[in-house]
Amino acid sequence: MASWPTLAAVRTYLRLQPEPGSDAVIQSALAAAVDFGVARFGKDPATGLDVYPPDATTVPDSAYQACLIHAARLSKRRDSTDGTIGFGDLGVIRVGRFDVDAESLYVQHAPMVFG
């Protein structure tokens, strides 16, 4: 069990050194990823409180890793503002909506929701 990832953890995952401009982007992405994780786990029906609030210290390791991947992906998303990434002579590829690895880690614990 762990807490939600920190800025330093995401920075390490991305192999980046501290830099004020990048740190602001990473922190924003991390906050969004934690919000997603908190919402994904939902609320405890008995208490009405978040199962794993942002300050939780009992987050499953798989949820920690999913949030870390999600935050890294969101921070790198600034390089593909229109949803595509160019590779010079190789052309352009579209960035998918969801990260399959993060999703498979969240699914282990979070309820699956059908719209």
C-alpha cells in the first residue's frame, strides 16, 4: 500500500530533473491523474466518503502505478496538443484516448462503469 504519487515520483518516472516550467506542467497533470483515480474508486456506500481520497496512505500499489503512468502521459500530452505526434519522414500517428496499461491496473480494484 502507498499514497498517491508525488511530483518527485512522476519526475523520476519521466527521467527529468527539477525545472520550474516542467514541474508546473507535471504537477497539474498529477493533480488531474489523482482526481481521476479518486473518482474511479468512487465513494464508500456506508460513509459516502471517497474510498481513496487525495491524502490517502492506503492506495493499492497497482492504483499508485496506474496514477503514475496516467500523470506521466498527461504531462507529455503537451507535445501533442491536437492528439497527434509527428515522426518526421515516418509521418504522423494519433495518440489514443486511454493508456491500456493504466486502465488494466485501475480495473483490478476500481468498479467498472458502463455509461
